[in-house]
Amino acid sequence: MTTCNECASFFPLEDDPSTGDCVQRVVDPRQAYYKAKPVEDATDASKCDQFKKK
Ligand code: SF4
């Protein structure tokens, strides 16, 4: 199974690498910004359309 841990957007926490942030660059017509949401490294990435291999 492909997991968030293998994704270029996954940034593990230093004190607990089994969890981390999924950080996405969002570009809309007026601005670009980063959006972070908490994820676990073992989260199934096969259903994620933002997955990018590290
Ligand atoms: S939720 Fe999707 S984009 Fe975010 S880290 Fe997991 S696979 Fe990558």
C-alpha cells in the first residue's frame, strides 16, 4: 500500500515522525499559498489525487 510517508508533501514531526503535516501549495488566480493539514504517515495515499512520489 502506498502511504503518505512516501509522498513529497508529507513532513513528519520531529518529536513524533509517525505523524506529520500534509503541506500543499495552492494557487488561485490572486495568490499562491501553503495549506497544511495533520496526517499520519501510514495513511492510505492510493485515494489521494495529490500524491507525489518523494
Ligand atoms: S494526504 Fe495526499 S498529498 Fe497529503 S501527504 Fe498524504 S498522499 Fe500526500
